[in-house]
Amino acid sequence: MLAIKLQRVGRKHQPSYRLVTAVKKSKMAAPPVEDLGSYNPGTKAAAFKKERVLHWISVGAQPTVTAHNLLVKHGIISAPKKAVKMKAAPVKEAVPAE
């Protein structure tokens, strides 16, 4: 199954992302099927290939939650945003002081 997801590129503390179509369970270091654009969260600059994104969605590629929300924000697809579910941090039990 194909997925539209973000692939991190860039240096330490300077993230930049590529929007790619890749196999859903592939590692992010694996080569993607197609590069669909880029996103820089520092400057909020985004450049997406709208026609290619819509093509892959019509073929059956599912965007990840973050990629979906990014595409909705920039007007590539018209749908409501999805809630991002994050895992809760493990709770450390307090040791009573004696």
C-alpha cells in the first residue's frame, strides 16, 4: 500500500521535509516512489505538485495524518483536518521522601 508522507531532510536542528509517495511500511531512508514537493517548518514555506498529489490520491495512496493536515492547510485537498493522536508519556511514580 502506498502512502503520502513526510521524509525528513536537512541538518541537525534545521529540519526540512520532502512530501513523498512511498510504500507505507518502508523506512524513510529508502528511496521514495515519487517526490511531490517540500516543506520547511521554520519559514512555513511549502511547494507541492498539486496535480501529482491528486493523481496519487486518486490511485489509492493514503496521506498520513500530518501530511493530510498540511495538504488541507495549503489548499491542495478540500477536507476537514484530522486529529493527531500522540502517545502519552509514561508516568513516573513519585517516591515518598523519608
